[in-house]
Amino acid sequence: MKRQFGSLGQFDVIVDGKVIASRGGSMLKKILGGGFPDPEEVIAKIEDLQKQKA
């Protein structure tokens, strides 16, 4: 895992060079602190990628 800073409000989860989750929604939603992906879905995607490699 690597933490890399981007622009304000940016949030991407990248695994093996592929974006698997991003922060979405309107600008207002982002300003109010929303739009982040569901943690369970992100974890499930990471686990699926690990299974595909095995």
C-alpha cells in the first residue's frame, strides 16, 4: 500500500495500477464530506483481485 497525495478532495484506491474505487458525487457532496466508496465494497474488490492472482 502506498499513500500518495493529490488535489483537494481527491480519493482513489489503486491496486496493481488499476483504480478500483474513487470518490464520487457532486461538488456539494464532496464539500460536505461525502462521496467516499463503501469500505466493504472496496475490501471485496481487493479480495477478488487477490483470488484472481492465486
